[in-house]
Amino acid sequence: MSKNKIKFNSKSKKEEQLEEWDWDKAIPTGRAVKRSIAHKKGVPHEGVHLWIVRTPVSGVELLFQHRSKDKDMYPDCLDITVGGHVPFGVLEKKVQKEAYEEIGITPSDSELIDLGYFRYEEKSGSLFHREFQQVFLLVDNKPLDQYSFTDGEVDGIFAAKLSDLAKLLKNDFNFQIEGYENSKSIYKYVSRKDFHPLLFADSMNEYMNIIIKAVEDISQNRKPTVKMPSPV
């Protein structure tokens, strides 16, 4: 992890402004749009995802954040280690900004494994969400209690074995995960109901299969041989 701390401003209480992207060309347009409008009208925008990988001798693991019960979307569930929108005007260190806000880390660009952009679309009730998600992996074996949660959006962090996650994507079952929450280490049993439901949606099948394969490559000391499908 980079020793040079990057300072980011705290998230504003004002409604987030995103940058509109062209859905067909997969490029930014330079136009700003309010987050609420983007999610209501399906205005495409950019997001970042960061999956943290651990490689203990007991078996490779993926880290999941525990979303706060106060989140407006999908509260109180286990989700991608770091994920969020790119605010309008942010042109660099996009994933670092989100990682610092959610779990208190600022990885260097050289530590990140870029898997490319995933074109994502979700329609559910009044929600119409279209996003180009830039996906990164980061190998980080530090203890779970070295992460910090200060923005009110993340309550804790949990490690799930890749083998259990791969099995869960096919069939629901109970398994144990290790976590750090409320300033203490905990173990608990989880199943699909405890995770973000969209991880198991048909629209995410290709995405999750690529994540699993890329992490398997890392566990074999190989560079990932897969990337997200081209959005254009």
C-alpha cells in the first residue's frame, strides 16, 4: 500500500453530481446530471468497483463491505469491497477516492489490477440505473482490523473464501466468514440473503464469472487472463 497518504474531501451533504456518458459510445459527454435524475431516467454515468483479494495459505479470499443499515439502496448487506459513483469533475484517483471514503485506504495506481469497464443496466420499480463500471482488483493481505470506516456508509468488512463464493453463485448454502465490525473481530454464518442481491442476478453472471476467474489466476501467481467485455 502506498505510504503517501492522499487527502480527499468528505462527501458533501448536497446531492451528488455525476457526469453523463454516451450509452452507445461509452465515453463521457462533459454534461453534469444529478444522481437522483440519473437513477430515475437511466442517464448513463461512471462508477468504480474495487475487489480486495487476500491470499492466506488457507485459501484465497475476497473482501466484502457490510453496507450500513442507513443506505438508501440495498442497506445491511455484504457487497463489493468498494463501489461508488464518480462525481462530476473527478478525473483521476477515482477509485482511490472511493476506497479512502469507504474503508480508509489509498492504493497506488501500480498496485491496482484494471479489469476494464462493465456496462451495467438495472430496471426495478422507479429505479433505472445505467452505469459504466470500471473494475479493479487489489491484493492486500493486511489484517481486517487495519481498515477504517468513517463515512457512515460502511459498518465493517468481511473475508469470504473464493471457493465458497463460487459455490454460492451456483447454489444457496450456509458458510462461515470472518469479519471486523464495531471494533472487534467476529465470525458468522451467511447465505445468499446476507449479500447484495444483484450479485446473483442474471445481468451480473458474466461480471462475477470474470471476477472469479481473475482471482483464481492471482491465486496461481498469474496475471489475470480475463477482462470485462468491451462496452462498445
